[in-house]
Amino acid sequence: MDLGRGWRKKWIWGGGWRKKWIWGGVWGSHPPVSPQSHNGKAEGTFQVTMLPGDGVGPELMHAVKEVFKAGNVPVTFDEHHLSEVQNTASEEKLDRVVDSMKESKVALIGKIHTPMEYKGDLASYDMRLRRKLDLFANVVHVKSLPGYQTRHNNLDLVIIREQTEGEYSSLEHESVKGVIECLKIITRAKSQRIAKFAFDYATKKGRAKVTAVHKANIMKLGDGLFLQCCKEVAELYPKIKFDTMIIDNCCMQLVQNPYQFDVLVMPNLYGNIVDNLAAGLVGGAGVVPGESYSAEYAVFELVRRGSPRGTVPNLPVRAGILGGLEYHSNMVSDAVKKVIKGGKVRTRDLGGYSTTSDFVKSVIDNLHPHYGA
């Protein structure tokens, strides 16, 4: 059987890393769509669930569509609109998103803004989606952009956080008037799971070290359990160096000497803070890809909190949405890198004056002729 360029065996996560046939980031024992021919033109397409979200999200999703269309990328988007600030969110719509995800197995999402004010439900729709799909692992790859100079260049580190428990468990209540209790939940099962994910990730990606970030000196039971689980899992991976670091020191070390880090694993709240801090080292929230995984699903974040309008579109080729479409992935990735390295077209988040549309046009112009329509 000729599997074509779009088909290959790939390591995927499912309680542990294992190899399965994969097509375009969607895994399974039996690939779901027709294979590519050798000229790179896909004979079949696959579906990706899309949630544009709020703010700059819809603009960047449009950018992805334009580039994919110009490159003949065989992807169709099942688009859903979910917004708490625009009053387009409901449990029914969330269920439709979940149903779409169960079919496609992969999603591309913008930022679903969470209002500050309390409206009767503590869990945001973003959090509910994670829980319904058990998207327990968030992965942020912080890597310097070629041709874009920052104080620290040639950075390459990965931040992994558990995102289904911790301080974001939505367990808050007013015990007596004027006194609020917020519960932080840490469990052995989920701490072991995220630790194993981090070490499996390091093994698969050829990373040398995993650092567990914690505050066990103060939260001796909660963070103490998380730290103990990381230590226990580390013993199963003797080829991976393991160390620990208190969260406040970690933040300082990231600013002073980020090169000492490789893979960092931590509970929910710490990871949310640290990955935004680290994003600032390489150009801001708009240029750092985010990914969320369960045993069955993969969600790729095109935009992160704080991404302004006029942001460089974080085209999700490096994140993996085109993982099985190697031909098209290289096409788009090479064009994006060429535009950024050239330095002539830069969006405001990278210190320039170009619009997102300017950037997209430049990327399309740099798609290699033999990739064309």
C-alpha cells in the first residue's frame, strides 16, 4: 500500500508515548482520510474544529485560512463561535464544540475571553472545554525567532503545566461575610500523569533535563505531593537529568539566565504565569505557540492572552496541526521564517508597523512556486 507523503508513523500521547499511523495531527489505528499523492496535492481533506474566540482571534483565524488556501492545504474548518463577552456562549454551543472535537480530534482556537465579574458560574467556558475533553497537559514551546533580536537569543525551552486542577479548580465560596475561601486541588493521579507526560515528551524530543517547579517550602502538602510525584517518576527515566526549583526563584532565573532550562513542568497557576513571562523573552504572547493534549485530542492555540491587534499570525505549523502533512507544513513554515528573518514586514508586537494582512500577503508571496495552486 502506497501511504504517500501525508502518512507516517508518529509518536503520540495516550497515557504514554506510542507509535500510530497519523494524518495531519489526527491519530488512530486506521487513518481517516485518503492519502496524498507524490506531487504533494492531497486527494482527500481532513477536518479541524475552529473557535476564533475574542479580540484578535478572528483576524488571525482569517489569516490562517488565507495562507492555507493559497498553499492548497487540504484542511476544512468546522467553525464554531463561543464568546462570553459577546454573549454567544451557552452550554448547548459548548456541547456542539465538544461533538465536533470528538469527530475531528484536533482543534485550532483563539482566546475565549473570561470576564472579570462574577455572573453565577465560576468555571469559564475555556475551563469547561478542558474538563469535558480532559485536556490535562498544556505545552508552550518558547523559541527565539530567526532574525528577531532580543536580550536573550537562541532560546529553546518548553513549559508543561497541568491544567485541570490546582488553583483553577473553580472551588470558591464565601464562608462568612467578607471571607472567601479558594481551594487548590492537587491529586497524586494527575501529578503523576503530568510528570510522566513531561518526561515522555523530553525523551521523544531529545531533551536533556526536566525541572519541576513548585512552592513546596510553603505549601508543604499540596505542592509537596506534586514534587514527590515528579521525583518518583524521574527515577523511571535515568537518562533524563532532573532538578527542582521554587517558583519565585524560577521566575528570576528565567529573566537572568534562561539558558539553564530545557523542559519545565509545574502545576496550573505557576505554569500560566511562567509561560507568559517566558513569552516576553522571545517577542511576546503572539509568537509563542500553545498546545493542549488529552489521551485523544489535541488543541492548538493560535492566540494567547495579551496578544494585540496587528499581531504576527502564529501559523500553527510548528505546533503540529500539519504534523502529518509534511509537504504543506514545510511550505508554510519556510515562508513564515523567510518573512520574519527578512525583517521588512514586521507587525507591531515585533516592533514594526505592518498589519496582520501585510504579513499574510508577504507569507503568501513567499510560498515557493512549486508549492503553488
